[in-house]
Amino acid sequence: MSPPIFPEILLEIDNTLTCARPFDADFSVRISREELEKGAKCAVYRDVRGTSLHKTIKLWKITERDKRPEGYNLKDEEGKLKDLSTVTSLQVPVLKPMDLMVEVSPRRVFANGHTYHINSISVNSDCETYMSADDLRINLWHLAVTDRSFNIVDIKPANMEDLTEVITASEFHPHHCNLFVYSSSKGSLRLCDMRAAALCDKHAKLFEEPEDPSNRSFFSEITSSVSDVKFSHSGRYMLTRDYLTVKVWDLNMEARPIETYQVHDYLRSKLCSLYENDCIFDKFECAWNGSDSKPRAVLKPRRVCVGGKRRRDDISVDSLDFSKKILHTAWHPAENIIAIAATNNLYIFQDKVNSEMH
């Protein structure tokens, strides 16, 4: 049996881990500013997955079963113990095929490492350590040590009134275990080298695009905040996401991104309404395809019409339902298949060139 195209989805709601494939309508998945700040994130470590909720990180082991044993000597088909007086012979249990079942079991709990809500976790390429980030600090953990972590970034000022930015996301380099990057609410990226110092207060490189004064508005500080950062599989480039753009950065060029994609340009006229209903604080994700050739979806989006006449396939910006937002996305590591999560639904899309699903 071939493995599923996408791994199972883990939901941690009210301290209960639930496996859903796809999302069940009975689950209540609340996507709001408050929930986003709680930072429920996942990072894969071989066959183990970590989830962070609030300020505690939990490590889970995921296994798949497509066979079940039958013919127990001491248990009946319902799993109840038999009366020993009725057991007159012994038999060898046999394995029978069954529908694929995913089982999740807890392995470790990493607690007391953060004062603020965790916003991201990233597993190192050495497969022994990982880091977790909150608004002001980034901690380095060893997967075998649950009660102790090392602080590698601390931007908390002596006086909190002097605080000007917070950490929004972080990720390890895919090949060099000493390098990691973290983003800030000011739209900047800092590449750090753990070989330079135990506490990476000084970055190795600063990636920051100069602001165009002609485009500055009341909401610029909010929309320029980086919500996600991803290294390319090659490790040469970085992909960042803010509210209105997706940017591609070259690690050898700090002054400006090499590519910029406008994502929600039609929403610029609606920023006041988005601010009032808190939608402007939504945190969107980004993803590379398997070959690093496309930092955005291969699917052609429908055009959003701001005003005037529109064609049959166009969508009016006034008709957009902001309660149904796509906040999470994943790209298949080898094929042009993407998975997106919206409200309590999981959608899988495939490129039309190769439409046959496995």
C-alpha cells in the first residue's frame, strides 16, 4: 500500500490531541487573532511530530497500521477477556488487512521554556536539536532533554516601554545546523550564526527592504510585519510572507528581495474595514514547491474586481467572506500538489498537467 500523499493532521484543542483526515465538522477550529498568538505550530522530526500550544511543546510519535491481529486465545472479537474454562485449544493469531489507521502516542513534554506564547518551532538539520520562538526570545532545545533549554536570542529590553518590535517567526537552515533566521514585526530578517556566540544578540546578516515613502500609510507597520519565513530546499533563498506580499530573498543580497509578488493588492482599499474586524492581524503562511522553482501556488487564481464592470469569472471585493480564510498551506515535496486549510475543511489541489491522484 502506498503511503498517503499528505500526512495526517494533528489538532490540539483543550489539551486533547485529535487526528483528523480530513477535518471533521464536529471539531471547533477557531482562527482568530487570539488563537494565532497562541502559536499552534508543527515541525516534523522523522516519524515524530511536535506541537506547541500556549507555552508548552509536546512531542508525539505517529505510526500507521494497515493490518490488525485476529484470533487471540484469551480475548474475543470485541476485545473482552474470555472465560478461561471455555478455552480448550491454543491458536496462533493472524494478521488481517484493514483500512489505514493512524495512531498517535505522546513521547515528551518540553515545558517552562517560554514566558510568552510560542509562535514557531523548527527542527535542526542535525536531527538532535530544535528551536522554539516567542515574541521576545528564541530557545534551543535538545530532543532528549525536556527540562532545560538554552536561550540563543533575547530582544527583551530592560524597560518594556522601549520595545519597538517582536519576533514573528524563525527557522533553521536546511543544511547548515549553525545557521538560523528569524523575522520581526518591522519586516526585517536576521540571519544568525551560533558559532559566533552563545547568545546571538548580533546577527550575521540583516535583510531589510527600504520603505517607499509614496506607499506609506497608517497601516504600513501592520501590513509589513513578516508572518512566516521559509528557507528553500537548497538553502540559497528565503521566502517571506507579510499581509500583502510574498518576497524571495537571496542569502547573498541583503539590500532588497530579488522577487516580490503582490498577493492581496485589491485589499488596500479595504484596510480600514479589515482593521476594525481584526482581520488585518491575520498571519498567513508561505511554502516552496519541491524543486524551489515556484514560491507560490501553481493554480491560477480568480481575478478580484475592485470596481466597475467585471466578467463572469471575476469576484467583487465587496463579496469576499473574510470569515473563510486560508491561513495554513503545505506543498507536496515532490509533486505539484498543495493542501490548504480553511475553517474546518482541508482542500487538496493538483496541477492540471498531471491530474491523476495517487
